[in-house]
Amino acid sequence: MAKCNEGNLSGLNHFAPACSVIGTGKHEIYRDLDQFTQAMNKDIQTRGDFLFHFRDFWCTEQPLSEDCSLVYGGLYIWGDSTDNSIRINMDSRFTILYKKIDGEWKVLHLHQSIPNPEQMDGEYYPRTLTQQIERSQETIEHLTQLAQRDSLTGLINFNTLQSFYTDLDKHDAWLIVVDMDDFKTLNDTHGHLAGNHMLRRLSDLLMATVRSHDLVCRMGGDEFVLLCCGLGSERNAQELMQRLLARTAEVSGEEPAWTGISIGGTPIYSDDCLESAFKRADKALYQAKAQGKNQGSIL
């Protein structure tokens, strides 16, 4: 145990004036004893009294010559400031180079380090600049994906659909809206977890049924939007709706809580903004629901 406060640096008389000190906690480096002493005094004045405890101390000496010896080892350090504002808890490693100067052994170099808490087994520090850049890019890509995707289904969200619509080739394109029938009843009867499961099941079904270049978006709640480029004629749109209805009929045999879907579709005209096309498709959807649900309608 040791108490660190201002004026308690008498142990530094064992250090040579030209001693260099390196620490990896804050990446400190001091080129001589004077720099190190100034930094220590400043740190003590800032932090005030500090009580240190030591355990698990070990060290090994490796003589290099008659007047030079290397000592390396480790110890566990913990402690608190008197006002409890600062706590130390670290497993430390050190390397000390001793040199006999004027008949006395002096510390010529001290290197102290602590393990990086982010370091994984088999990983070495510091990371290269390339690794740091790659890690930053991965973080940016992850955050971008979170902003573009629906968290429940993984489908693109409506904001992302709007960005794609801006550059859309509207020729032969269709907008199709899909809505689960009686979804509120499903939630009330079977619970929201069952409802979430059905939404994920429907999103998988939609992705498996449309063409690879079609876009599937979760609008919100139980409503989904399909943006189908180059779909062409109304007959093609009807056939897509029938395929969707046929596949949902297959799911109803596997999922007791399944309630079916209603579909509304509309061709996208050259002067259509996304809002106007969506309003027509949504109107067609409610027309399908009014006609008995579990069917499709086109406007």
C-alpha cells in the first residue's frame, strides 16, 4: 500500500537524470527525469491524495552486463482518491532498465503498460491505420443500414423507397400495396409476439415471390409496399397478385393465426409522384377489403 500526495516523490532519487519513462495508459512519454517529475507533480495537484494498493507483484532480472540489468514483471494496482471521485483498477506490466552510475544503480528507462480492454485473443495492438479505417467504415455501414432498414423485418423502410423512386424508370412500373387482414384481431387474440412473427413471415413470402429487381418495403404496421419496375400490363400485375394470394393460402395451413392478405395495385404514370401513386394503390387495397378481403384490386 502507498499513499501518493504532493511532495512524496522522494523515490525518484533512484532514477537517473537522463531516465526516459513511457506509459501506455495515456500514451505518455517523458524524455528525462525533469519532464517526468513536472508531470507527476501536476497530476498530484489535480487529483489530490490517492491511496494505492498493490498485490500479485512479480519480477525477473536479466543481467545484460556488469553495469546494466533488465528487470521485467507485473503487479495488480487498485486505489481510490480521498474524495472517491477516481478509482484505479488495473493489471499492470513493467520493464525497467537499471544502469550503474557512479557506483549506484539508477533507473535509466521505465516502460509501464496495461492491457487494452478491447483487445481480443490473438489480436495485437496498436491496430494499424488500415484496420482503424476498416473498423470505422464497418460502423458507418452498420449505422447506414439501420437508417435504411426496418428493424423487425429487415426490409427497406419507406424513406429508402422514396429515394429509389426519385430515379425510377416509370415506364411499365407498378406500385402494389399489401396489407394483412384483421391484423389487430390477430394481435389481440394471439399476442404481439405472434403478430411480429406473422409480419416477418409475410416479409419473407413477399421477397420470395417478387422478381429479384423488385423492391419490397415495410410501410409500417402490417402494410407493405412493392415497387415493381417493368412489370408491364395489368395482366402481369394480376398474375403477381394471384401468386401472392396462392402462397399466403399455403401459409395458412402452417400458421393457425394467419389471417390472409388484401392487395391493391396501380400502374405508375409518367407524371406520378410517389404520394399520388400510393394513394391510388391504397384506395385499391381498401376496395379489396370492402369486397370481402383476401383478394386483390387494381385502380
